[in-house]
Amino acid sequence: MRKSLFTVFAFVLGLSLILSACAPKTPTPAPATQAPATQPPATEAPTQPPAPTVAPTEAPTQAPFVFGMLLVGPYNDRGWSQAHYEAGKYVEQKLGAKMIYLDKVNPADRPGTTASQLAEELVAQGARLIIFNSDDMKDESTKFAQEHPDVFVIMASGDQVWKEGKAYTEIPNMINIMGRMEYGKMIAGCAAALTTQTGKIGYLGPLINDETRRLAASAYLGARYCWTKYLGKDARDLAFKVSWIGFWFNIPGVTDDPTKVADDFINSGYDVIISGIDTTEALTQAKKAHDAGKAVWAIPYDFIGACEEAPDVCLGVPYFNWGPEYLKAIKAAAEGTWQSQFVWAGPDWKDINNPDTSAVGFVKGKALSENAARMVDQFISELAGGLNLWVGPLKLQDGTEYLKEGEVATDQQIWYLPQLLEGMEGQSVPQQ
Amino acid sequence: MKREQIGLSLGLRLLAILLALLFTVMVLLLSGAPPLEAFRQIVLGAFGSYKRFTDVLVSWVPLLLVSSGLLITFTAGLWNIGIEGQITLGAIATTWALRLLQDSTFPPALSLLLATLAGMLGGAIWALLAGALKTFGGVNEIFGGLGLNFVATALTLWLIFGPWKRPGIGSMSGTEPFPQALWLPVLPGLRLSLWALVPGLLAWGMVFLLLSNTYFGLRLKAVGKNLRAAYLLGVPTWQHMMLAFLLCGALGGLAGSFQVTAVYHRLIPAISSGYGYLGLLVAMLVNFQTLWVAPVAFFFAALNLGSIQLPIVLKLDSSLSGVIQGVLVLFVLLLDGVRRRMERG
């Protein structure tokens, strides 16, 4: 019996070997963008001489520069990951480079693997630069960059190579890129405040960290400004509640269900939901409530096309436009002018929706009333003119002073916001 | 076993594999993918380089441990579905021990050893709970195990989002990574740790010896084949079942422990990586033959790793490996039934 099973196993192995041997001869129609796949796996990193800052110049007429992208969610999530994916397409088109990518890079979707391991798979397929697109891969991106000094690394939303940051590590082959979404969120908050009829805004938050605290706080600052300044109402009459689900998107059985959190908002009188998570549950649940006759709106996040899923309830979307900064960094890698740096890119105030110059933007939605749209435009032009809402006096949620009267927050104070702000409801740090 | 029977059994096994392959090819064709290229990518992805091969070994170790452990419970006639929870508890206990020890003056090697033992203990205790529910509470081990799996997951989530959260962060991502001194040492430039591989192989060898060459193994078989007869013949049955649970749980806990010390270096919600359920498939497939655990587990690990190429190169979903594994088990079980019918008739 044992002998027979051995034969079986040998057969399986043999069969797979035969299959693999046959395949190259088969004229398989290569599915789009497969060129390097049929080549033998590129040299593993350690065999190449480390040359982080002086990458050899590559003639664009020869093999295109290949960059790899690890996406934490599905590439078509209408949110965070899709915004990165589209930026990759943008770079392909502008630079003649080639993108390979792997999506759903998280331990729940790809059990038993780590992000640095998957990055190596992209390198094996020819990638010379890897984009890690999520905060969730921050530690792994550091590990990978240090182990592969000859591969360029872009860690989106991270602060490892910010000299003035709290987590500074010298990693010559890494660039951090993040958009100043604070502006996008302020505009979103403004649109929400101008629309709400109940005076209650819900913020569907992902997990709790520096980034999510400062973005939720920005939405609140924008909402409070437009509520008091444009509508002439009392700030105390504006309720702004943050509910966190525990991760960037829904993981069944692990995070709180964003669908349920959104419904809870709607059922307790919050008529505008601002989304802070990677996916569009806030919008879809608002649409369901709207179709059932409720006056409810939502503001999705991340991706320029997010409103399309439910335009009737969409007030607009603050989105990332990663393309221009990715283009700069990847071009520098290809041309040998790479410099490790921390990039926190703002909107192009001449036109925040310029696809070639603005790192963050805001597209107004169909559900935004004409009157509110006018005031949102006014708010945007005030911001463009230098209006800063991160100015004291501002207090943290527990009442301690964050900014003194007239004090302007530094980049570090904003980036590392330790708590939510006074006037916001919800957890500043996890409590259980 | 007679010669014809061996022939029949072999033929049916081959048929099962062939059917599984055919089914997979059909799935691939239906999704508009080139089957040969897909298989080629899987093989390349698992064996295309030395490093990939060693990566297969990295996930082979926990799968080997879990499947070997499950053979002990299978032999005793027990369906230890709770293995997932036992892996998880092993990971939790190891994390707990490392958290206690990381600020102590203990040398890292000693801390790691203690943490590994804690992991085995954690898995064993969780398995004993399922065993106690079965033996003393009359709760079928399948239901008890499933329940305990849920409790283990809930416990992990609570620890990650609560007492063991990273400072200032509330995320289901995982706990703070341990300092590198508390990682199991790996071979240079690789992810494979001999400190995990060797214990994995040893455990497998010991389970083989235990089941095939010891009195204990024989009695375990008696318990598994016919509980009542074994009892009447004087085998202490419930004690043997509890021991089977204990050993399996310890091996599952060891797998979970290695997930923390050799793979993720922290506790994450998906720490078991589904190796428990995958191990059940392996154990079913090898049909009580411990020697076969190693190659079949290796084959499964290779499929899992190799299939990562599918989304990268062919834009296919990598869950294809799961389809192949599941279909393979189904066809083998199906044709086993056919064989038994033919032998009877």
C-alpha cells in the first residue's frame, strides 16, 4: 500500500514536471503584459551589487523600466487600492514603464505569506522598484528595503525616511509618499456640514493611528468652519462622531462590519456619513437608506470615481492622485537621480483636480445642492488663499491644550496628532 | 493485501488525481485561462529558485506538524476540528511568554525555548478542553472543537485590540513586532529556520514511530477501530483519547508557536494561516499512513506558494490552489468509496 502511494506521488510530480516542460513550446496566447513572465526568474536580489543611489541610466527605447506594486486590497475596490492602481497605469502611460502588481496583500487574504516575501516575487518577475501601498506593510517595507538595497522602494503613507519624523531610519533606497489629504477631508467635512439636516455627522473610521486621527480631525475642522462661518450656527449644535471598525477594510469575523456601522449611524439620526475606510460601504448603505425614503448622504474616500457607485447620495469625494508623485519617483529611479526623501504633497491650488499636478483633489457629487456647492467652492478658494484651520486655540479631546491661541500647527504636530479634537465624539485611542 | 487489490487501489488513486486535474483544467478553461501556462507558473513559483523552494519548506513545517498531530487523533477515531484553535492558542501562549521575557535578562535562546514550550502547552491545553468536553461532557469533538476555534479567534482579537495593542494604535493588524533577537535564526538570506524545520521533521518521525512501532500506537488503533471492543479488552479508552488530544494539541501549538517566532514575529488575527483545516485535508488524503504526511503536505505547501504566481502573471485568482486541493481530496474519498463497494461486491 505504501509503495503504491509512493508511485502515485511520483506520478503527480512527474505529471507536473511534464506539464511544465511542455508549456513553453505551447503557443499560449500571452495574456496582456506578460513579457518577463516567460523569462527565467530575474536574479535574486543579493547577487546584484548594491547601488541604491546611482542606478544606471536606462535608455527608454530598450526594455521598459518595470515597477511592482503591492496593493493591500483588491485592485478594483473603488477606494484606496484602486487609486494606487490607476496611478500605476498613469505612470505606465507617461513613462513607458511597465507595472506588475499583486493585490489583496494582507495575511487574511494571503495566508502564510508576508509582504516582503511577496515583494520578492515581483522582483523575480523583473520589478526594479516596489511600491508598498499600505500602512499595514510599513514594518515589512522597512525589512524588505534593508534586505534589498538594490531595489527601489516607495512606501506610501509611511514616515520612515522623514528626517524630522518620529520614526526616522536611514534607508537610502526608500521614498515615502503621502498626499495632504487633510485638505480633502476639510472640504469633505465642509460639504457634510452644509448638507446635514439633523446636525449629526458620522465618520466611518478604519483603524486608530496617527494618520486616521489627523484625517478625522481635519474633516471635523472643515465641518465646524463651514457650520459656523457659512451657516452661522453654533459649533455646539454640530455632532461629529467617529466609529472605528479596526482595519482599513472589512475582514469578516475580525473587524467590525462597516455595513453595520454605517447602518447604525443612519438609524441613530446621523444623516451624512464621511468614509475614512478603503472601501465604499458608507456610500452603498446610504443609498439603501435613500432608496427607502430616508434623507441620507455619504462622502466616500480615496478614489476619484468612487461616487459613481451611488451618485444620488454622493456629496463628493476627496481623493488621492498618486500619479504625479509616483511618476517623479519612478522616473528618478529609472534615470539614476533617486534621492531618499519624505514627500507630503499638497493640492495644486490653481486647480485641485488637475491630474498632472495635484496630489489630492475633491470632486463634487451630484447630491450636493447648488447652494452648498457654491459654498464648498468658496471654502476651497479660501483654503487656496491661505486659510489654515490647524491654528489655535485648539484642544484635544480630553481637554488638554493642543495649540495655543494663534499658534500654527507644525507638520509634525499634525502628522502625529495624539488624540481626536475637542468637540469630536469617539475613541482617540483604543479602549476595551 | 492481495495483488489485485493493490492494483485496484493504485488505479483508483491515479484516476482520482487525473479527475482532479481534469476538473481543474475545466475550471481554468471556463475562466478563460491557459491551463498549461497556469500549471507551469505554479511549478515555477514553487521550485523556480532555491529561495522559493526554501519558502515552500517554511510553510511545510507547520503543515507537517499539524498533519502529523492529526494522524494521532484520527487513529484514535477522533475528528479534531479544533486544531485551528490549538494552533492559535500555541501562538497566543508563545506571544504571551515572549512579552513577559523580552524585558528580562534571560538570554534570547532561553526565552525562545521557553516560549516554544509555552506554545506547545497552550495548544495541548486547548486540545484537552475539547477532549474533556468529549469524554466527560458528551459533546462531539467536532462541535466542541469548532466552538473552541471561535473562542480562540475571539481571544486573539481581544488581545490584539485590547491588552496587547501597539501604543497609540488601535488596529486589527497585529501586535508590536518582537525585536530581532527574539526571532528564530534563519539561514542566511532565506526565510527558512532550521530551528523550525528540524523539530518539524523530528515530530513527524516520532509520530511515525509512535503509531507504527509502539504498544501505545496499537492500543490507540484499537480505540479508533472499535471503542467498545477496546474497552472490553482492557484498554483504558478515555485516557487514550485524552492522550491523543494532548499530543495533537501540543504539535498544533508548536506550529502556532513557529508562526510567531519564525514567520510573523508578532501575533496577528490570521496567525494560523488556515494550516489546521489544510492539515485535515492532508490527513484525510494520506489515509492513516504517517510516512505519506510529509510528501503530501509538501505538495500542498508547494501548491499554495506556487499559486501566488497566478495573480501576478496571469491575473488569475490564487484560490485555484485551494480548488485543486479540495477537489483532490474529494475525488480520492469518492473513489475510495467506490473501491470499498467493489471489494464488497
